[in-house]
Amino acid sequence: MFNICLIGLGRTGKEIAKVLLKQEDFKVVMAVGSENSDKIGKDLGEIAGCPPTGVIVSSSKHLEENIIRYKPNVAVEFSSPESTLNNLEVLAKMKVRTVVGTTGFNELQYRRLLSIAGTHKTGIVYAPNITVGVNVLMVLTNLAVSILENYDCTIVESHFKQKKDSPSGTAKKIAREVVKGKGREIPDVFNLTDHDEIPIHSVRAGGIVGRHKVILASNYDTIEILHESFTRTAFALGAVKAIRFICDRTGYFEMDDVLDLKQVILSYIERETQSKRVQML
């Protein structure tokens, strides 16, 4: 049984709560809001639009004492960058493995996240790109760029108008896959927009959940790779996979570690190669 601590009850946090509450081997034992949240003291079910759960939302300032009381195995963090890092210090010290879906970290904050994972010898999945589909897009982008050497690449990402970070963390990671596909290594996910050959265009409008498009264009044709999340359930399903992955691991991981999509593609290529060899016999 996984005892889960859910931190952050915004749009995505509410959807994650709904999905986690339906998992037979998951038990949500804690729900945490920011210190000034109007959700503190309310039942998680009321907030998520579900039947009462008996889990009462508490303030992040009581995080350590509630971890001692409720003993969660894994925490799921979808709050703000600064709050996430403060909470991570407590979670890591208490040996609670954590799935971080928070977006908008700057480089200094990201370095602090890495430091927390290393210092406390705990398990962290950093997954601002938490949906399965967008991770498939990244692998396909890397593969396509490695084949289409002379094609120009542009990334277009669209999100709801209140999203603060721009470009999105996912768009930056897609840009990293483009650079890697071209045969060059990038040390981290930051400053990728400085590469003029990989322009990123950001759209903030209405209630768009999440849309990422990679355009590869030559003088003669165009290929587009598109992923769009229609609901935040896609984020929640990704969180479930990340929880199951990190529950017994120590170290720093990302969603490509959780999904191991590159190994899936290598296995597919190997099967196809073997099939062709058989046909030639």
C-alpha cells in the first residue's frame, strides 16, 4: 500500500486527487495547502469534488509534524517553485520520496533541487513534463531530428493564460532533445532559448491545458509532431506512474527514466531488424 501526501491543490492538484483516490493500492493520508490557502481545514473530497475522505487539508507549516503522524511513503508536489523547495527540504530529511510536477524553476532553484536529492539520499522524480504523451513526443523529436539533419526546427507551446512561466519547462526539454538529436550535448534544461536555431513560441490564452508542437521544415516539405492534453487527467495518470516508479528508489530521476521510452524504441527496432532478417532467409 502506498501512503500518499498530496501537496498543492490547484487545478492540477485537484485532478490528481481524484485519480489517486481511485487507486486501490493508494491511500491518500495527507493533503497540504499553502499557509494562507482558503482550503485549509476542508475535507480533500470536498475540494476535489468527491465523497468525503476524512483527509483534512493542513498548512505546509505543519508539514513535518504531520509526516510523523501520518507516515506517507511518497509525496506529490504541485505548488510553486519556492514552496516546493521548502517542502522538499522537509520531505527529503524525513525520507519521503517525492514526485515534483511543479513548473517554473529558475536555474538556481533547479540546482537547489538537485542538491536536496543528493544531500539527503532520497528519491525524487522531477517531472514538469509528467504526461506520457509529451514524453513520447520528445523521443520522436529526438529521432526525427537525428534523421532530418538539414531541417529547421521550431517549437510552439500553448497553455492557459494564467500560466506564469514562459516558455514552459516542457518546451525547454523538447529543445534539449532537438540539440541532442543534432549530436550535441546540453548540460541542463536552462538557457536553451539562447540557441537561435531552436526558436520557441509561447501562447497564453483561455483555458488551454497544454499543447506542444514541433515543426521540422525543409525547402521541400514539413513534418509536425504534436501533443495536446485535453484534460488534466493526463497529468494525474503520469503522476501515478511516477509514484509507482519512485516508491523504492533513491536518487534523482525524470519522466524519461520512469517511462524508459528509449528502451521501448530500441526493442522495436531490434524486433523489426530480426523480422527483416527472417524474411530474407
